[in-house]
Amino acid sequence: MDSAEFEQIFRLPFAEASAWFRDKLNIPTTKWDELAGEAHGKGFMSAGAYQADLLNELRQMTDRAIAGGMDIREFRQQFRPLVQRYGWQLQGGGPAWRSDLIWRTNINTAYQAGRWQQFETAGIDFLKYVHNDGVRNPRPNHLAMDGIILPRTDPFWQINYPPNGWGCKCRVVAATRAEYETARSEQRTRPANWQDLPDKGWDYNVATAGKEHLADAMLEKMQRLPDDIAEAWMQLIMQMGLEEWIAR
């Protein structure tokens, strides 16, 4: 997603996307796959961000970006001092690469989650997978889903609703019953390997996943949290009760 796309899409308020992101729980992690993919649907994390203050500042920046108040250039400018201030040891690349990854991933997942909520609210019965043909090196597993039309309630969308990988630009659009009924048979059928099509760690629906897996993961993780984050979590649990805390 380039700056022009940002201006076009995210300058308008998108309440569903912002609400989905703000409902997340901060989770300190040392690497991106420390938690199951589905837990990412309800947790805000970034590999190596293991300090409460660092994670909070990063979250505030990301929240502004999703709400349309910070484009990728400003995000890059604020990210580098943040890394230096906390001595954050980045993994996989430098500040420019990492800031772009965080910005694009969080905006894209929030956008797609918000779209799903709009599909549900509007009672959209059928969805169509659309591969972005503008990518330079299309992924065959993503391209294989292009044009598939299935009911919104089909299990296919719980595994293959985009994004389906780092940098994935695929999307889903509403389809009519007429489009579904006149589509080719292969478009109305789940591929034989449909559960294996997403990239590793992305086999979940960002809008609906995480609620069941997050509770177990968080309770286990609390045993090895830094003191400041563990204390903040305990205060929240005492204020709202364990069930309400997990629900949130």
C-alpha cells in the first residue's frame, strides 16, 4: 500500500478498523511466531518489543496511523527515535524496513477486519476473493484463490480471509447471489488444499480469530512477563475480573 492509496482510503474515518485495533491487548514478544497466528487477531505485538512503555508508545503511533492521522513518512520519522530511546534490538532489518512492516501490517489487518465487520453488519451473504494483480512477484498460493466466491459463513473464510501473509495485498469484496450462481463451478468450490493456501502463521481470519487462543496464551505468558507489564495486567484483572479481562 503506497502513500497514494493511504490518502485515498484512510483519510476517511473507518470506525470499524479503529475499534478493532483498540480492542487489542498489548503482548510483549521476543519473536513474531512466539504466539499462535490466531492470537495475533486479539493482541498487539512486535517482535522484540518487550517493555511496557515501548509497546504503549508504539501502539499509540499505530493507532493514529489506523485512524488516518499519520502516514508512512511520519511513522518512519517517529519510529527511529523510539528505537533509540528504548535500545530496541530490531530483528530482520533496520529501522526503515521495520517501521514500514509495522505500519503496513497493522493498517492492512485493521482495514480487513473492519471490512469483515461491515460485511456482517450489512448482511452480505457472499464474498469474492480478489488477488492484487499489480504485485511484481505474485504468490502462487494466493493467486490460486483469485475469483473464488463462497458464502460468508463458509469455513474457507476462517482460514483464507486476507491478509494471508506478510505484505499480502489481496482483498475480499461483496458478491451477489446472482454472481455466485453464475460463477464457474471451480469458483464456487473450496480448492482441495484450501487449508494450506495462506503463508505460514497467517491461516486465520483477522476479524474473528484469537478469542479462544488468547486466554490460554496470556495466562501462560504472565508467568514470564517483565515485572512492569505483569503488574499492569494484574491491576486490570483486579479491576474488571478475570472473565471480563479475557473477553476484552
